[in-house]
Amino acid sequence: MGRHPPSGAKADLKGVSAMQVAVSVLVGLAGGACALLTLASAAKTVVVPRAVPVLITRCVFGAMRLLFTAALWRSRDYRTQDRVMALFAPFGLLMLPLVWLVLVVVGYTAIFWAVGMRPVRDAFLESTSSLLTLGFRPPADTFTAVLALSEGILGLGLLALLVSYLPSIYASYSRRELMVTSLDTQAGSPPSAAELLERLERIDGIGELDTFWQDWSRWFADIAETHTSTPVLVQFRSPEHDRSWVTAAGAVLDTAALVTSTLDTPRQPSAELCIRSGYLALHRIGAYFGMPGVPDPAPGTPISVTRTEYDAVCGRLERAGAKLVSDREQAWRDFAGWRVNYDTVLLRFAALTMAPPAPWSSDRAMPFRRRSVTRRRGRPVTGS
């Protein structure tokens, strides 16, 4: 007669089998969750037209930022820093789909292993063959073929998303840089409000700025939309080392604030609207990056520009022939009242983007620390 295993041994075999099934189910669910979360990350990054914080995207760019910062820790020359950091956003953008594809491979490797493909090496080869549509691992059965087909479709979809993503990024970048470059003619390089007003005074152009303010109001509205729906644009640097969208924004806003508060000219409502358009745009973009800031600060809040610096610009404008208001104390308070709306957020963007040195913006950049990459109650978390 044949021997039968003891009843206790049968129970152990059943326990082992149940444990293997449970582990396979958990591994398969984890793999499916990894693939689905990767797909959701890609959709939120590329398709959703609003500022949606995405953990994978922020982790990729955060890691790339650490690598590029480490590469610059010995460098003190700004041109060298600019050349290196000019690669940061493009390289981060190229790393993003690579990370997506790696996560999909990991997720589907877990799924193939869970449905019985052993060892892990075979599951990995099946996953890579399916994702890259190479076909060097034919599916063993119909169910495996369906999984392979779904992975191949997902991989091609992710690559297609990136291909469609790049033209829109560079179209937005081109529109932004066109205005930044045009400011070089008017406000110098790096741009400053004092130089812009001084040149305008010499050609009697201060009273003819309505079109200027309207163009820059539209520019601020454009970056508010593009730099929140596509936040990577914030880190794309200008073609020239001494230009930056941050310093350009600061020069235009300071010019509008000086015209509104200090110059003795007829009131220019379009300049005031330009300031509002500018600080709203900066605060909206800053909210995505977790920048602390108060959109409606209290009157009298200190600003980074000192009274001495303000008086120096006033003296420069007077020497150029500009007519200033007689009550300089009130003019200073009015200027500070306009500047406080965008002061800290502008300086934080100057630090975030490593903007080239420019008066009243990147020359006093204000670093910040983001507390979290998640959202709470539907709003971006602010840092400290």
C-alpha cells in the first residue's frame, strides 16, 4: 500500500498554498496599482490643463535639481552656473518618461509574476518585451497575451503623450521669451525699472505707455495659464545668460509702480491693472510650488527695497529730466504699497530659478523651503 502524508502535513501544504496565493494576489495588486498610478501621473502632468501637484513628477525634478545643484557646489561663476542649469529642465523633462516607463515595467513584472510566470527574470523579460513591443517573448496563453497587449498600448500611449507635450511647451516658451527679449531694447540687460524710465524720459515716451502696459498684462495672463498648467516652464532658462522671465517681470512691475506712485504724470489706469495682473500671475504660479505668500498683504508691510535705494532711483530720474511728485514721503508709501503685492513672491522665484543678477529682484533673492509635495483640502500646501 502507498503511504499517505499525515493529516498535519496536508494542513501545512494547504497553508503554504494559501500563503502563496495571498502573496501572488498582493503582488499583482501592487503591480496594477503601480501601473495605474503611473498612468494617472502622466495624465495629470500632460493632459490636465491646471496646476495639479503630481508626486512622481515632483520627485523626478526634485532629484534632478539635487544632482545639478551638487554639480555646481564649487562653482562661483554665474555664467558657468547658467550653462549647467540651462540643462536642468530639458534633462528633467526627458527623465520623466523614462521613469514612467520603468515604473510600468516594474508594475507589469509584478503582474506577470502574480499570474504564474516564474522566475522573476522571466516576468521581467515578458514585461519589457510587451512594453517596447519587441516581441522576443511570445505570450504563453490568452490571458498573458491580453496583459502584454495592454502594456504595449500603455507604453506607446505614454510616448505619444510626451511627443504631443513638447510642441506645446516650446510654443509657450517662445511666446514668453519674445517679450523678455524685447524688453532688452527698452530696459537694458539685465533689465531695471530705472533704466527703462530713464530711456523713456529721453525720448518723451513716458506718457505713451498704454500699449506697453496692455502687452505686458497679456504676457502676465499668458504665463499665469501656461506656467501653472505646465510648471516645468518655470525652470526653462532664457537663451542668453543675462535674461530671465523673473527679472523681466520684476522690471516691468517696478516700472509700473514707479510711474503710478512717483512720476508726476496723468494717471495711467493700465499701469495699475498691469501690476495687478503681474502679482496675481506670480502668486498663482507660486502656489503650485508651495511658496509662502500673502496675496493681499496689509498696508505698511515692509518690502525688500530700502528707502535709500528708492531715493537713489528718484535722483537718477530727476537727472534724466523726469518730473516727480512733490510729496516724496507719500510717493514712497505709495510705491511700497504697490511693491508689497509682489515683493516676496518675486524674490522667491528669483531664488528658485537662479535668475541672473538684476536690480530689486535677483540681487536680493529669497530662498524658501517647500514643506510638502501633496495637497490638502484641494489647495497646494504652502511652505515655510
